[in-house]
Amino acid sequence: MKPEIIYFSVTPRVVPANATSEIVIRPLFDHSAFRDDLDYELAYFPSEEFAQRSGWPENTRIRAKPENGAIRFTQYFEAEQEHAICLESLNGEERKQVGDFRVYSVEEDLYARRAYKGDLHIHSSRSDGRETPGYVAGACRRIGLDFMAITDHKQYGPSIEAQEAFRGVEHDLRIFRGEEVHPPNNPVHMINFGGRFSVNDLFVSDEYRSDVARLERELGPFPPGVDSYQYASCAWCFNKIREGGGLAIFCHPYWYTSHRYAPSGAITTHLFETQPFDAYEIIGGKRNRTRSKSRVTTRNAQRESPFRLLASATHTAASGTRSSAGTTRLFSRARPSSLTLSAA
Ligand SMILES: [Zn+2]
Ligand SMILES: [Zn+2]
């Protein structure tokens, strides 16, 4: 993380698009305090070079004078984009960067919402993660997540364990139930985030076999190379996850293992074409991040895609902020009246 993010507060960070707002940059610590013996200059850049209406004067610096320990300035923030605000200190001829701060302007629909940060795909030591569910939830709280679920392989229980670990404790992390769904003889992995019941537990039922056989007939014929059972099994799982009120996520679509993609390219392509899921992961896991990201980028360039998610698929919380590289932002209509969110 850039030091200026920790050493200074910038308020507001999110401003209405196509309006003038006042921004305040305030040092949070003695070691980052503005000094009386230095001069300060600000340069403003709309990151998409989109600022026609404000007549943005490129590469213009303005003098900034700290007042009551803070620097204030007003700016017209055009359109929906990221804006860079570069603050420098001047000591005679010597120019030093204090910080490269970012402000985001958004239209009314997003401005009215609250951004929450969370992780929808996490493992604990109950599958191939390293720490217990309660520890992982605590670590999520420590790095400032708003929501999470333990989604262990074929198990719903660890997500309940994470909730139980904080029973009776007031905290501001919303711990959801969840699991990673692995159907028998189907290499497609799916996340059940927030569902009221386990989908993994249903594979032993006769209902699963008969429903999937029916879906194979109804959803076919399938393109060459698509295994009809595997596709029907995925469709069944995504529907079941939704039936329980969960978010159905196609995990790590380009999982590279044993020198090939698993699931096969044919079924992945057919899943993307038919989109029986709510969302899919852009980044899954650490090992194949670059490969899966470039494949998904290509995929997105090829066609309009549904809701995309970042997921860390983290297997250890001990590294703290590292898992935040793959968190997901959701935009809620309103902030709850109390910071204490009850776990579902
Ligand atoms: Zn998986
Ligand atoms: Zn996983």
C-alpha cells in the first residue's frame, strides 16, 4: 500500500460527477504533518483525460497553503472517472512528492450507494487452507473487510464455525455461510455464497441424479466436446444455490492443473455462452493468477459478460493485506443504521 494512503486522510474520496467539490488532505501523524518552512503545490489530473467542460489546464500546478494543519482545494470533477491529485513540497529548488492521492467522481446512481469490501471465496484448515475458520474470519476483520464467508471444498460446516466463533461478540464484519461446491464426476467448481443450505450435501440424494438426467435432455443438444452430464450438473447446482438465496459463482474458470485447463475448454466456453451463474471469478488463487486473468480479459473483450467478481481464493490469512489484492466491492443502497451487522 502506498504510504500516503496510511499517512493522510483525503475527504471526500468519492464525489458527485459533474460538480465542484472541496477536497481536504489532512496528515494523520506527526511524521506526515505539513511544515511551516515548506511551500506546497498541487497538480490535478483527470486520469481519463476527460475534463472538457472544466477546461482542464494540463500540467498546471497551484500553490497550496496548509491551514489548521490541512490543505483544502476545490475542483470541478467531470464525468465518472478517477482523478489524481499530486501534492509536492518545495524547499527552495528542491521539489519532493508528498503524495499521489486519488479521488473518484461517480454519477448519482453509484454516489447514492455505499461501497463494501469483502471476499467471497476463502479456505480454512478444514479444507486446504492454513488456519481455522474463526481465525480466518478474525483476520478478515483485521484487514478491514466488511463481509466474507469460509467456502471450504465440499463443506458448509466451516462457514457456520466461523459464525459461531464470534457469537455474542459485537463486530462490524458480516460473516456469511458458504461452501465450494464440487459435484461428483464434474470438474467445475462453484461457490455457494450466503445460501441457506449446503448443496454439497444433496449429491447423495436420488433427486440430484433424476434432476440432472432430466436437465441433460432438456438443455441439450450440446456443442461438440461438452459433457452433457457435467453441464447439466452445473446448471442444477447454480439453481440450487439460488434456491437457498445464495450467490452462484463459477470459480476459477481457467484453473490450470496437470498441464491443462480443468474444466475443459468446451464446457467453459458453453458456460460463458449460456451464463447459468450469477457471477464468475476474474482472479482465482495465487498460482495461476496471470494465466487466468489474461484468459478472462480476452473473454471479456470478445463478448458482453455478466457480473464479474474478484476473488482471492485465499488459503492463508496470516499474510494479512495480501488477500486484499483480490477482494470484491459491492455497492449497497444504504448504510445500515447500526455498524453491528448480524450474521445470516
Ligand atoms: Zn476450486
Ligand atoms: Zn477454492
